[in-house]
Amino acid sequence: DYGFAIERATDQTYLGRYGFGRGLTSLTQNVYMRGVRDNEYTNIDAYYFQSLDANVRENTVPVVLPLIDYGWRGDPGYAGGIMSFNANGRVMERPEGADSQRVSLTATWQRPNIGSWGDVSLFKVSLRADGYHVNDVPDPRTVNTVFEGFTGRVVPQIEYFWRLPLVRTDSGGSRQIIEPIVQAIAAPN
């Protein structure tokens, strides 16, 4: 499907002056396309914001165009596990101030299991890679300088999750659930 949502005021103080939108700091314009097919999805969005703060200059407010999300999940396969892949990209620009572009990719293999006691476990291995390009980002290490360029990271992760749902039903039909949970995650700092 596709669509849009438009929120716009004639000026930054209009809504507050007439008692509408108390507490709102911005209005959002969004155009989107979404698609789902079998075991994958795609979302494409564009955002434009109108600040309602009279102290914020309009040319410092970011425009997000595009914001793209893609996800794929495979059928159970190798060793009873399920593969999945997610990708995300975003471009955020503004006439004055910091700009950034980001690409994130995540590949995951997970294997769920239901044990003989009714316990549920999940073993998961994932690898995420993020790449960034930035312009005019204030450098916190020095005064009055900005950082421009590329940076990125790669984050491997391994996880084990276990839970044991214990359910008790009383004579009135109400249920109580006690569920001990154990989780261990290993990833670089």
C-alpha cells in the first residue's frame, strides 16, 4: 500500500495561539510505500518536519529522504534453524547543520526449541554491519570543529534464551503464570 500524512500550520505559533496541539513541538509530513510478499517486506518513507518552536530556524530542521527498510525471513532449514536478513538505509539532510547517511545490514540464524518439560529455548547468532557518512557533525573532542567522513562498525553477537512457563489454573478459572527466564548474550564492547 502507499499513502501520505500531512500536518502543517501556517506559522510556528498558530496552533499554540489558538489552543490547539498543546505540548506539540513539531508537525510531521510523511509519504510512504509498504509492501509485503510471502516472507519479505519493504517499507520506503520520506519525512519532512515543521518545528512549532519559534526559536528553531526552519533551515535547521532535518528532511529524511529516503528511509528504507527491507526484511526477509527464510523457512526452517539447516539444522532446524531459520535464516533472516534485514537492511535499513536512511538519508537525513538539512540546509544548515549536520547531515548523515546510514546503511545497516543484519544477518541472523536462530534455532528455537521446545523441550520435554515444556521449556522454550532459542539459540541465535547474528552479524550486524553499520556504515555512516556524516557532514558538519560537531566534534566533541575539540571546540568549533566539525567531523566529516565515513565511519562504521561490525557487531557479531551470540545469544541463548531459555524460559519455563509454569501455569496454574484455580477452580474459578483464573490463571497464574510464573516464568523463570535465563538469557546470555555475548558481543564485543
